Amino acid sequence: MTPELMDEGARRLARHGGASQPGHTASGGRAADFGRLVVPGEVDVAHGRILYLEDVSVSFDGFKAINKLSLDIAPGELRCIIGPNGAGKTTMMDIITGKTRPDEGRVFFGSTIDLLRYREAEIAQLGIGRKFQKPTVFEQLTVFENLELALKTHKGVGHSMLFRLDSAQSDRLAEVIETIQLAGSVSRSAGNLSHGQKQWLEIGMLLMQDPRLLLLDEPVAGMTDEETARTAELFLALKGRHSLMVVEHDMGFIRAISETVTVLCDGAVLAQGTLDEVQADERVIEVYLGR
Ligand SMILES: Nc1ncnc2c1ncn2[C@@H]1O[C@H](COP(=O)(O)OP(=O)(O)O)[C@@H](O)[C@H]1O
Ligand SMILES: [Mg+2]
């Protein structure tokens, strides 16, 4: 660790009133007595990584779904993950989000937050948003109400009638509606939206929480070509402000958005590079053609 980093660490400790905050200890948090206080927005990316997995493994009934997987993602990066069915892509997201506990390995959010110490709901609060494959919007509520609810749920006020959006929250809501291109549909019931619009709404609900990292599992499955193209634009607009990990099978979509592509196979990284590089890799061709 460089002196500059140590100074920065000391400043952070001072700002947060000592070593009792998760992830801000002299030992990097590992040996410390962690409280359960979650501080969203405090992610240390001084080492250039927003997400870091090292030698992660998990078995289901003796079958190694994830096998010594190591991978990291830079702040603001849009990382694409491809790989055959059963490669472990969804299981990797389950591990990052606390849904599945790995048998071994390390999973860090920034350089100091050990995600294996947190439960699923706490990990969401820390700033990791996850989009599952199927849209899970509230069909009877309007687009606006869905977004408002996402904010309330995140703030832990539930259905409280006393909750009113403050001006920063109203601004955020307007900004998100613009980003997901649903400005013309704010008062429509979510149930009346197209499949693609429902997916965007759900992404919007995640964005209301302003996550540092967004995990998206097959986001364009079932979309029309036009919806897919608009989703590519949306993701390109989100990168930078957020870090994204996108699992997809649609290679046209991957081509439109990708920088670095990671190929997962048998629970580990098989290849990594630009889409052209990995598509030219003999081992990658083999796993795609061989199954
Ligand atoms: N909860 C589970 N119990 C048993 N096996 C599982 C479980 N979750 C995933 N698997 C197995 O782990 C492997 C990886 O699955 P998955 O992560 O869903 O792959 P992908 O998303 O890349 O298609 C598959 O063989 C799957 O059957
Ligand atoms: Mg999957």
C-alpha cells in the first residue's frame, strides 16, 4: 500500500468516526469486528476495482458449478459475460448478491467491503442492484408509482402514507424516467407496457437506488430487435456513472455494447478480451460448437 493510500484510508477513518464502520479498518476489514451498519455510497475504488472475485468455488451436491473463479471489474466499466448454458453465469451473480454462499474464495466490493460478510438485502443496500431475467414490476401500478415504490422500499419506509418525495428524489425520478425512455408512459399501468418497456421499467426501479454496480442477467431475452437496440443505447448511457455486468447470449447486442468480454465455462474464466478476440479463440469455438 502506498503512503497516499494509507493517508486516504486514515482520512476516511476520521470521517466515519473510527474503525467501527464496515470496510474501513486498518486491516481492510477482514480481522475487524464488523457492525451491521451499512453505509451506501462508501465504496473504496482506489485500487481500480469495483468488484473483485478470487478463487471462488461452490458445489451443489458434489457438482462444482463455480470452480476457482477469479475476475475483477473496473469502476464505470461495462463488462459482458458470455458462456454456454450451465457455465455458472447466474450462479456467479447469486454469489455476488449474497443469494448463494460460496464454499471458498473472496468476493470484494471495492477494495474494502467483503461481500461474504453481508446478507442479500444488505448487499442491495450497499449499492449492488440486480436485474433477474423475468421482469418483476407491479402490473397494477403505474410507471410512476413503480419507480416511487422502488425508492420507498429502498429507504425502508414501506407503504408509509407519510412518505413524500423530496426535491432531490423528484429530480432523480424525472431523470430516471428520461433515461429509460418512458416519459410518454408515466401514468400507464405497468401491465400495459410491452415486454421491453417492462424490462426498462425494472432497470429504472434499480436506478432509483443509484447503484454503483448493476448486474443484468439476459436483459434482452424476448425483446424485439428495436427494443434490443434501444437497450444497447441505454446501457451505453449508464456505463461510467454505474459499473455494469451484463450476461447475454445475443451476440449482436454484445457487439453493440462490449469493451471487454469474459467467457465463462465450467464455472471459471475460459477467455477474456474483445468480442473479436474471444470469438477467434479455439477453446471458445470448441465449447460453443461442442455442446
Ligand atoms: N441451486 C442449485 N442447486 C443445484 N444445482 C444448481 C443450482 N444452481 C445452479 N445449479 C447448477 O449449476 C450449473 C450452473 O448453472 P447456472 O449458473 O444457472 O448457469 P448459466 O447461468 O451459465 O446457464 C448448472 O449445471 C446448474 O444446473
Ligand atoms: Mg443463467
